[in-house]
Amino acid sequence: MWYQKLSHPLVKIAVVLLFLVGCSAPAATAVPSKVIPPTPTTVPPTEIPPTPTPTVLHPSAEMLIGNWQPLSSHKDATFLQINSDDTCRQSYSLDGLTDVPEVECTYIFDGTYFSLTAVKLNGVPECPSLTGKYEVRLISEDQIELIAAKDNCAPRIMSTRGEYQRIP
């Protein structure tokens, strides 16, 4: 009968091969890959653009000698005169520096700090401490900024702190 034909050795091999082919993994189907273009950059990722280094200018006592006009518009800002003999003057007007200044003082310049000590006051309130200490920041050769570092006198802080332009 028909099953006797299945006992033939070639038929058995054919059945085994068909079985093996049917059980094997399906052939890999190629999937088209999606190409993502690189994002354009102005700087290659391995390079870091240089950061500009701010110029730090350190003042010296010689650089501060002269007359300075306040750049602040507040009413308490004073003109400042720094002399080579360690004396200074503050006045609400440029003429007051040579006539009768509101404050006659002495100063010590140490590193970037400017300490001024009132010697004579003309019409301004006396402070609890005669000395105030200010950090000097040199913006350019003709412009400075004074920042209160240690001063307990509000009127002196208001009249001294701020930016100044050198008067030629």
C-alpha cells in the first residue's frame, strides 16, 4: 500500500530533509536602514572655543595721583583729589578741591586697597570712625571704581564709592 512506499530509503531521506527545511529559521530579510545625517556644528565636538580672558588691571599709588570726577549722578558723589604726599581731598565740586574741600584727608594705598582718614571736615557730618577702607578696581588708566571694603560711615560710603573718571 501507500505506506509501504514510504519505507523506501530515499523517501525517508526526502521526508527528513523536508522536515529539516520546514523547521529551520526563516531566511533573514534585509531591512532598509535609515541614515541620520550628522547635525552641522560650527565647532568640531573635540574643540572648545577659547574663552576671552578679562584683562585685570592692578592699580598703583602713582596711577591714582590726580583729580577724579565721579561718574555717578547721585547728589552725594564727590570729586576726589589724590596727591603724591599721601594727602587727599573730597568736594562736591571741582572748584572745592582747591578752594575749601568738604573733607581733607590722608591715605594709605596697600595692594588694591585705598584707606582714607579724615583730618579736617568742612560742613559734613563726622563719622564714628575717621578711616574708611575701599577696594580700588582699575577699569582703565583713566577710570577707577571704589568699592567699600570696610567702612562704618554711611555718609562717607555714599560720597566715596562708585566709578571715577580722571580729570586731565
